[in-house]
Amino acid sequence: RTAYGGWIGVPMKKKFKFLIILCLLALFFSVSACSKKNGEGQQDTGAALEEKAESKSEDTKEEETVDDSLFKKTVVKIGKEEVSYSEAMIYFQYIKDKYETYFGDQIWDYEFEGQTFGEMAKQEIMDMIAQTKIAGAQAENYNIEITEEDEAQIRENAQKLMDNITQEDKDRFGLTQEIVEKFYRDNMLYEKVYDASTMNVDTDVSDEEAKQITIDQIFISAAKTDTDGKKIAISGEEKEKAYKKAKELLKEAKKADNFYKFAEANTQDSRVEYTFGRGDMDEAVEDAAFALKTGEISNIVETEDGYYILYCVSDYNEDATLEKKEEIIAERQNNTFKKLYTQWASDTKVSVNEKIWDELKLENDSKDNTEETTE
């Protein structure tokens, strides 16, 4: 059985999780508390930084660092547990590098449905923190403990991370060995609770339910799209022409020594080979594909999009079927855990320090780390 850890909605194979976190957190430590006034009388976070900045010249403003008093301030309280600014920064870095690895640091300014991606990612961070703490709080109910062996692994992982963080970043965010160990310990508790709470999930998955087959195909399009990507009707003559081409290709395909190479040279799809199960493809294609035995070629299969010629590479892909079984089990575990988590969350009070939270931003590395505003 492959156990899946990860935060709600972000399932991840456990054996990769700590390695991924280690790599992600070691880079891109550039989330900042942005200086701005946030109400009369406020002397912490942004306002405090602004007052300091005003007493310095323009040449020294860019060297400003976060006030030490900010590090221990509570960003969010979840049940009885308080999450400090420094601890929250670890979660920010996880998300920051997770997305920048794929999309670059420009992703944070991208707007979607009235919000920037950075604003949406902040909510994901809050969800991660809450979910980790809420689930971890259930450890006692499942008789879960962190063993000496676990603590040794936590210390090792934390030390590796600390060794990869510059002193400047440690000073900037108040990151210590103790805080990083806490992050790893919480993550380990989360995974242990996940495993314990889902250990009785039914792991019996039939071959029929998980069966995967591998097909090579030739596709001839019988559809068009407009400039907006919407399908538009084609003439009967054009459709007949497409069908005629498919018939000719079927005759040649039956004589071809290598179906894959022949398909690669003649298909109008970007791919030739597909591995799939029931419910993954167009119903007509599935029915024809699952009726084939290894080495057989189908007749022409018609769909709304065009015509298919299928060649069965494997009528039972054993490796893919085993992977599918693991996916099905993981989905059952996730569904079970989500139901439990929903109940735990409903019984847990979450309070956010909006003054600090509102000033934390995910932004492009090319921007200044702080933004000064004056009235």
C-alpha cells in the first residue's frame, strides 16, 4: 500500500515529501512584511518599520530588516496553538517556491477572477497551516507519539535545511533550528494522524475496476473550431472526405510492419500511445478499445471530433493497473480523511491576526522587498 500524506487537496507520496520540502524551503526566501500604516496607534509590523525607515536616508532604506519583535508575534491561533510570524514564514516559502519552480516569480501578479495569484496563494497557506495544526491535534486520540527515532530524523532534516539558509535570511525571518524542527515535527504528526485515521479504509480493488489498457491510435479530425476555440459544424462534404481518408489509412495500417511508426506519420493528434481505463476516454473509443485483444486493430471508430483507428498494444497493462489501484485506494483514504477533518475543523476556533497577516505578501523577486507608503 502506498500511503499518501500531504495537506488536504494536495496529496503527495510520503517518501518524497520531506525531500521536496527540504528543496523548496532552501530557496527563494523573499516574502516580506510590507511597510504600510494600518491604523492609528499601531506600532508593530508595517507602521513600526515605516517609522524606522523615515529616520534613515534613501540610501539606507533598502537595507532595512524586519524588527526582531515581530518574529514571535502570533499570526494565527488555531485551537490552543499559536503560530508565530517566523513559523508562518516557513509555510510561505513552501508555497512560494512550489509555484515559482513551474511558473517563475511573475506568477504572483497574474489576475484571475478579480484576485492576483499571490492573494489566492495566501489563502492556500492559511489552509495548510490550519490543516496541519488541526490534524496534528488529534494525535493523542490515535495514541500517536513522536519516537526518539522520529526526533533524530526531525533534527537531521531541520539541520540540513538550516545549513542551506543564508545567515541573512535567518536574521530576516527569525528562523532558528527550534522553529524548523517544529515545522518538521508538525508535518510528521500530520502524516501519522492521516495514516492512523485511514488505516481501515477498504484496500480491496478488483482488476476490473482498475484495469488499464494501452492503445496506439490514428486520429483523423472531422471538426473545426472558431477563433474562441468553440466547435463549429463542418459540411457533409468535409466530413465525407475525412472518413474516406480514415478508410484508406485503415487499409494501409493493417499492412504496416510497425503500427506506431505508421500512426506517428499519419495521425492528426499530438500523441499516438495512450494508457487508460474505463471513464477516461470517449465512450465509443473506450468500447472499441476494450473489445480488442493485444495485437488487434479496430475498425473505424466515429466520434463527434472525428475518426479513430485503434491498435491494442496491451489489453492488460499490469504496471498501470497496479498504479491505478494505488490511486483508487489513495482516493478512498483522502475522502475518509476529509470527512474526519471537516468535523475536527468545525470544533476548532481559528483566529487570525489581520494586522500582521494583511501585510504579508507573495511577490516577484524583482520587486523591492519592502514598500514604503506615507500619508
